[in-house]
Amino acid sequence: MTLRGNAAARAAFAAATASGALHHAWLLTGPEGVGKASFARQTAIDLLAAREGRERTEAIIAAGAHHGYRELVRLPKDPDKPDQDIARSIVIKQVRALQPLFARSLEPGERRVVVIDAIDDLERGAANALLKNLEEPPPGTVFLLVSHAPGRLLPTIRSRCRQLRFDPLEDHDVGAVIRDHLPDTPDDEIAALVAAAEGSPGRALQYAGLSIAALDRDLAAILADGDPANRTRSRLAKALSGKTAHPRYLAFLDRAPALIASAAKDRTGAALRDALDAYDKARALAAMAPALSLVPETTVFEIAGLIARLAQPADR
């Protein structure tokens, strides 16, 4: 896939590589979903491809068999269920498992690359174990460390790294990423995904297949006329209450406060205060609902009610 956006960050790394004095550890920072991990993996291929060619290197890495590449991520609790029950942390055992990679002797010009997605997920012992490698980097090794919250990292880790900042993407780049991954998506759904992304293609792709355009239309209709007979609220609450609707329910919990925030931008005076109050209540309820296992149908109806009460002239 073609990397989109953040041309300045990509150019800065390319310049460092071309200088012949590439730093051994890079901290890739910025919001989630803006392409930091994709950049890290593409860069790893670029750094390792000099000896074997890009296509072969990419294939070997994809097969998990490249002797010069390791990637640390949170692992499934159950190997038989790789898409469920992901561990809360990257554990010290995973960091220690890098040692055979570092122990192997390199031929002239050869590199090895370690990608950690995300370094924020390292448990304390794993962070300390990694720090030893950053303080005394094995020859020829480049660490590409993805971080969504660098302020939470050990200062000693941050001090060993050069930071590369990634920013939210422009809407046209978000749309291009969506089309790269989902070429058959209708234009109205892509437009809704772009609006929901807020500069994060990763966020947009999490919404893929959830009919975000239809969800946004329902919320906008409630905002427009207040849904006086509660028909849209009731239909939406029922539609989002089943087990199979859970991913779309979670999308609703994310989208509803965002719609209220967008509506608040055009309001002043009492109307603005009402919108800000509704936003605070909707955001708090959306955050609590999954943690407290609140009934989805009731939660959707209540949050939609907060939106309905804002159906009034914006200049009130």
C-alpha cells in the first residue's frame, strides 16, 4: 500500500538514511491511526531490502521468516483465537526473545530492524529490558518504536530516541487510504468514513462495513427536527441492541458525541451552553456504557435524546 500524508516526516527519515549516519532508535509519535506503524513496517522493508530485493524481503517478512526483522505487538491470550482477547501488555519475555537476533553476527552492510507497535504497551519490566538495548545498541540495529502517548514513556527511553512526528491526515489523503483498502466502497460511505476519521485512516477503517453514512443520517435527522414522535430514536436503539450489532453500537457511542461537538461550533449563547452540556453528558455516558455493561438499547435512546433536545435554531 502507498503511504499517504506526513510527507515531512517521511522526508526527514529519508534524509537521515541518505546521510549514512542513521540513528539507531526512532520514536514515531502522533495520534493513533495516522500511519506510524505502516511507515515503520515499510521502512523496515526498505532498510532490509538492499541485500535481497524489496519484493523478496517483503515476502519473507510477511511469512515471519526474516532473520533480520522482529516485530513486537500485544499477543492473543489464546493462540487459537488470534482476533480475540489480546493481552494488555507487551511482556518482558517478548523483549528478551530479541536476544538471538542481536547475538547473530552481521555481514558488512547488513542491518536488522525491530518494530514495536506500540511501545506504550510495554510492561515496566519489558521497558527496562528494552532500555538496555537502546543504551548499548547492537551493531547494525535500527529500532522503530510506535508511540501514541510518548509522555507516558520512561524519560530514559525517550532520551535515547530521535522523534519523528506524525500528524492527522488531510481529508483527501484519508479518502485515498480508504479507497486503497476498500476499493468497492460507495462514495457516500467513503465520505462518511472520512468525516468520522478526523484525520485518522485507522479510525475510518475500524468503521468499515458498519454503514456509518446511514448512522450519521439518522443522528442528523434527530438533530434537525428533534424526532418528536421518537420514531428514529426507537428504531436506532432497537437496531443497535443485538449482539451482532455490537460493533455498530460502539461506533454510535463514538459518533454521537462527535456530532454534538460539531453542532456546538455554530451556536452561541444559551444554545451553545446547551450543546456543551449535552456533549459532556453524551461523552460521559458513551465512556461508561461499555465498562459498566449498560443496556445498549437504553443507552442509545438516552444519548439520542440528548441530541434531540438540541433541535432548535442555532442562533437562539
